[in-house]
Amino acid sequence: MAVQRGRNGMMGEEEDEGGLFEEEELELEEDPSDSHIPLHLRDLFNAAERGEINAFRLALDNFNGNIDEPLEDGDTALHLTCLYGHLACVELLLERGASVEAKDEDGALPLHDACAGGYTEIVRLLINSAPEPECVKRMMESFDEEGDVPLHHAARGEHVDVIKLLLASGASAMTRNLYGRMPSELVEPESEACRILQEAIDAELGR
């Protein structure tokens, strides 16, 4: 699954006489962080990452490819906007037919990214955008390369509202990842997240 990256910027606040010249030289250089992105995808990638909705809409209008085409590390535009929590961009992508079941190179869905960030409204939007109940079930059960389902990611961040939403949408609190760990084993003991997950386990076991 992708991780957020920092934006390029000046290191420190000190200036010297050559500062302006050095800054002008830097502006002439290609941003190395974007050099691996194909040219036809760069506008879309940058707008998706920054969440600038007008720039993002324009980039989409000018983009002639598949809306689910990977931009970086297998991440689609929907993965990136979910990763950075850009709700308006997510809404626009879904309106234009982006797939909620697209997987990145680690096998993660956009839902994994939204859950990891604790973006409750984006998680709700993704679930509500599923075309059928079976799709929601697949999303809840989809695991990445470490065997984590979306609930694992929400639990790891102790995002209580997201945990509640996933459980209400049919996620199992008893799913184990490749390390044999359930979501309840990723939270702090005696925390609210732990209590909610334990109650869900008890309900699944009929206690």
C-alpha cells in the first residue's frame, strides 16, 4: 500500500546573498519526485496528490486514458485521493466511474488507504458507491500482501468511527492476517477500539 510523501520545499529558513540565484536554478530543474511518472499522467498524479479540485477536474477532462490506469506503484487516482483524504476528488472520480475494487501492486484497495488514514466520510462514500452488496462483501474481505483487510488498517490507527462503519458493513473482527493477528490485536489494550472489536468478536461467536 502506498504511503504519503512530503512535498518538496526549502530546507531551513536561512537566506544568503546567493539564495535567489540558487532558488532560480532549482526552478529550472525537473522535480525528481515526478520523474518516474509518465508524462501523460503527471498532471493527474500531481492534482490527485495535492487535492486541488479545480486542477484535478481539469486534469481529468484532459486525460484520455483509463481512469483506473496506475499512476504510481500500482496506485490509481482513486488510491491516491483516498490516501491523502481528498474527499471532493474521490467524489469526482467515483462520479466518473473509477473502480472501488482496483488493486495496487500490494493488493490493496482504495478502501485500505482510506481506512489507514481514518477518513470516515471517504470510507462511507466508497462503501455506498459499491454497485451491489456482493461488492461490499468483497471489499470487506479483500486483503493486501500482508493479509490485512481494511479493518486491520483501521484498527492499527485506532480509528474508532471507521472501525464501527466497517463492522456495520459486514467486516469480520476475526479475520487474521499473514502474521496470525486479528484487528483487535493491533490496538491498545482496554482502548475504545479494543472494546468495540472484542464486542464484535463476541457477537460473531454468539456469546
